[in-house]
Amino acid sequence: MNSKVMNKKIKNMFPEYRDAMHILKQENPHFAKLMQDHDELDKEIIQLELDPVRQIHDDIESLKRKKLRLKDEMYQHLRLFKT
């Protein structure tokens, strides 16, 4: 993910934490990596879902669970940052 551009979906996930997300992305390499990994998984899932042959593939569900874990970890970072 470009360091100057934040994925629109990610920004809309936690609208109350937009400022904190921007600061954490700049100051916390682990948080920035979480955001990048989440964005890459999102793109991969979208591509897999667009392919009708692979749509029933179990990997999609596995990727979605992994993406959700990343989102949960990002949320934990955001909550700690705000306090």
C-alpha cells in the first residue's frame, strides 16, 4: 500500500479512528504492515471471488478469516492508541 494513500475500505472500517490510523501507519511499522497485509488480502479475495471456477475454493474462506484477524489486531492497536 502506498504510504501516502490509505485504502478507502480501511478508512471506512474505523471512521472514528481515522486520525489515529494515519498516525499509527506513519509511526508504527507493525501497524503499517497489518494495513498492507489487509489490503493485499482484500485484493486477493476480490480476484478469487470474480473467478467463477475458483469461487467455491476453500482458500477464500481461509483468506477471509485471516483478513478478519488482521482487522481485529488493527482495532486493538487503535483502541490502545486512543487511551
